[in-house]
Amino acid sequence: WASLCFGVLHLVGLSQWPYALWATVVGFGLGAAGLGTGNLLVPVIAHGVTNWIGSLVWKARHGRPAAPP
């Protein structure tokens, strides 16, 4: 249930349902990592690392915003 909630919380709009589905799957993996290790820090760090990598990929695809005048 927690991974489903995790996915729903990542649902920005109905057109973003594939992202929410992906977040549900990732949430299941993060939950399994926490349960498997018995350490909440493991999924917290994994979530931070995946967000960081995702932001790098997004910046590589979309470029950096224009510098202010």
C-alpha cells in the first residue's frame, strides 16, 4: 500500500499516469530495500540518488535555462 501511495503522490495530472506507475514500482523497490536491510537510510539515500540522476538526465535533454539579462 505504501508504494501505491508513493506513486499517487507523484501523480501531477492524469496525463502523467505512466510516471505515477513508474513511481509505484520504484516505491515498491525502495520499500523492499528498507525492509530487506532493516535500515530506513538505505531507501532514503537511494531516493535522493535517483532524483539527482533524474535531474542530470533532464538537464542534459532540455539544456540549462537562459541566463538572465
